[in-house]
Amino acid sequence: MTTLIITVHVLACVAVIILVLLQSGKEGMGVIFGGGSQSVFGSTGAGGLLVKLTALFGAIFLITSLAYNVYTGSHKRSAKSVMIDASGAPIAPPAGVATDAAKDAEPKKGVTFEDIPPVAPKAPGDAPAK
């Protein structure tokens, strides 16, 4: 079913692109590129037909977008976390991987912010120390 929805969606997308590109503008800069009264669809153009087809394929595009979202998003996840299996029991980490409890038990290495003594703020009129 997913394949059918995606296929119709892509075809509607391509059709909308082609139909939008076929429509003529409201004169202006389009005249420079060969616009005018000569048209494949006649002297009046195909405004009504192209607009209706664009709206139809746009609606199909919208419907297939929503259908794909509903179809693929309708199933619920059984687990709340990737670390819990389907039965609800937590999954044990593989051997050799340190957990948070093991990291907290290790002695800290290097200088931390707690090791640096606080510095009293200087007043604006104080001269720099020499």
C-alpha cells in the first residue's frame, strides 16, 4: 500500500510541476521569451483547462501526502525508550561499556572549576596589582 501511495504521490508531483510551467504569465517579462497570442491551445490560451488540472493534481498531491502520513504513522511504539525491549525490561549494556554509576565512581583527573579559588572583584578605582 505504501508503494502505491508513493507512486501516485510522485506522479501527482511531476504533473503539478509540468502544469505550472505550462501556464502563461500575466504578460510582463514573459513577452521577452516568446509569449504572445500564438499558443498550442488557441488564441485565448488554456487558462481554464490548465488551472483546473493544476487544482486537481494539487488536491491529489495533498491527499496522498496525508494518506501516507496516516498510513505510516498509525502504528504506536510499544517501548518508550530504545534501551527498553518489548517486554518492558531494561536492556543490559554490553560488556566493557561504562555506565553512569561506574563513571561517577572513578576518580576525577585534572583540574576542575571546583579546584580554582574564587577571586574577589575589583572596584573601578583600584590600581592594577604589581
